[in-house]
Amino acid sequence: MSASTLNATHDPALRSWIASANVDGADFPIQNLPFTVFSAGTGSASQLRCGVGIGDQILDVGACKDLMTGDELALVAARASRASSLNDLMQLGQPAMSALRQRLSLLLQAGNDDRAALAAALVPQSQAALHLPVRIGGFTDFYASVHHATNVGRLMRPDNPLLPNYKYVPIGYNGRANSVRVSGEPVRRPLGQTKNAGDTSPTYGPSRRLDYEVELGLYIGMPSTRDEPVSVDAAWDHVFGFSLLNDWSARDIQSWEYQPLGPFLSKSFATTISPWVVTAEALAPFRVPAAARAPGDPAPLPHLYSRADRGQGGLQIALDASLRTQRMAQQGVPPLRLSRSNTASLYWTFGQMVAHHTSNGCALDPGDLLGSGTVSGEGEGSQGALLELTVGGSKPLRLESTGEQRSFLEDGDEVIFSGRCERPGFVPIGFGFCAAKILPAIAIPGEPHAG
Ligand code: MN
């Protein structure tokens, strides 16, 4: 039972007895069942628990364990869900996750007579707080979109945008796990060293080129073993699921610090993830062929190649980035969509990223987070960062609803991501939201506050 195989839980005819799950356009129909960590109310109810999203409700998975009898794997998974993070559950691996999904699908589908027993385990999302769902041990960020790499490279090297290693190596760097936070928590404008062109020396102060990056985050479930590279074909056995991810980036700090070892403080101040984790199995209907390599591109080296991965290693997920400025919020106008891109266009598949990550003997642990890198497409309006949309800040965006302009983010701006999978013959599923607002920088230590 692999994560790419279709089964009864993907049946487009399935409906839930929870009416909000059956509404057209719902992110969480019964075919999705994404995981989160939530709390509700006060006292013992304020305890953190693992839940599954269904319509506008959350099902407390651990509270349903008595309904899992007869299925040992599902029972083990439900017991592991009585925890304040998904880590115990995610490390169980695909067979247990699949058994739990199958049982939850049966419990939540229309016609089930256990609903009275389940009602006590349901909490409306409007009455719950969502938390960082995973204790993240390591955070790696890749650079898997060739369109993003080309657009960014062109700003620096107009004649030679793509470096020669790009089509051989899934480029990545080790990020900072302890600054990953959940959607809704604000992000403070970072301080750092920047140096303007023409200046002889850098200065220390608030970033003036603060940007976002639209990414998909992958959570490792079943661990890999040190000194044992994971093959591309085995990679999905280690994938628990996916979230929306915003890799906030201070471009002015980045351009001064990145040579020769890559990004550091320009990225480590904050990363925002969505609270919902859509499982690898829920995404099975949206697996597509890996994006075609251009004629003349080198074949991947054997350890990064798999025929099966070329055939169905891609994921078709549309990612939208929207901006709500303070003025938009004050005037009550809706957020403005800045881009729509799709993970199906990534040059490197998630299977290749996992294989590459472990190819030197490095182990992956439950709760490790891998970012795809900015997901950009080729066409207009498909660039997943302001750096690309404004051509390095040289062509500011005009925000029609308020008449404002943006090259980079300003204090009070809110950046909102959403993600959606659609394919004829299947029920669409969504990822919820990944949103955060920019707070002004703190005063520079040792200097009087300007404001
Ligand atoms: Mn990134």
C-alpha cells in the first residue's frame, strides 16, 4: 500500500455526514483529512492534541481510539495521536498512516452510525487554536524551481543565469528549525548588515528589501538510517505530508552575505508554515509526471533517477500568494493575488530531493522539514517572490485596489498563501492558509530608538 496508490479513501463519490465537508470549494472534504495540532477552551481542553480537519471541524484523533478496535495498526496510530505534536504519529510510517486514514474515512462518511460517539471528539475550527504541528529537528531549503533559479540568476548574471551545477545537483542549504512558526504569528522585520552599491562599507540596520518565498514544505515521517542513502523509489516511504511554507528572505542582507557559503541571517529570522499537513496519501490523485527536462539537459545521475519517479513523481498543487496591506485592511478591500504557480513545474521532484539529501549518508529524522524552494513558473504572474515580480525591485507593483506601490514588503503588510489540488474525476482538496503580518524592526541595540 504505497502513498501513490489510489484506494477507497479517494473515491470521488464519498460524502461526509459533516455537511460543511461536502460544500463545493471546501479545502477539507472527506478525501483530504489533513493533520494539525490544536487546543480548544480552557482547563483540560486547553491541552494540545492531534486532530484531523473535516469541513469546518477538527476531529480529535486520540479521542476516537476506542472506535479503532479490530484494526491494530489504526489503533496504534490513534494512540500516537494523543500527543502535543505529530512526531509520534508521523514516525510510524506509511502502513500505519494508511490504516488510520482508512478508518477515519469510514467513521466520517455519510451513513456511518457511530456519529453519536464521534460528536464528542469534534471541535469547530472557529473555537480552536492551531499550533505548530511538528517538533522540527532540521530544516533544509531546496531550490528546485528552474524558473526561479533562472529569474534570480538573471538579475545577477544576465548572460549566464543558471550555474553549471543546477541540472546535476538539487541545490539546498541547511536552514534554522527554531525560527519556524505557525501561520498567524507575526514576523518582525530583521536587522542585519547591508551594503548599497557604491558604498564603501556596510551598515547595520533594518532590512529594506524584505521578501517572501512561496514554497511547499515536506515533513519526513519514517526516519532513514545513517550511512544508508534512500533511493528515489523508496523516498516516498519516508514522506509524511506537506504544508504551505513561506521562506521569508531579506534580499539586501542576502546579497551581501551569500558568497561563498550561501544564505544565513537573511533567512534564519523566520519561516512560516501552515498549520495543516496534507498527507502523502491524500495527494495520490494529484501525482503527475515529473516536469520534462529541456532537450539537451543532462540526464540525472543514476542515484537521482527512477523511471517510476519520472512517471509519477511530480505533484500538481496550485499555490497562490496574496498581499493585504494595512490600507487594504483599513478600507476593507480583499487581499490582492500577486502570483499563482504550480509544484508540477519543479525541476527536481520531492523523491529526488530526499534521495539527494541522504546520498552522502546523512540521515533524515521524523519531523525534519524540507522546503521546495520558491515555486515559480514561466509565465507572467507565476513568480513566487517579489524579487522576481518586481525584477529586483526595479519595477514596483501597482496595487490597483488602493493605488499603493510595492517593490518589497512594508511594515503592516500581510502575506497570505493558499494551495489547491484539482484534477478531473477527483474531489479537489486544499491546504488552508499560511499567513503572517510584518512587524516593524526592533530598535538597534545600543542606539536610541528613532520612533
Ligand atoms: Mn527558499
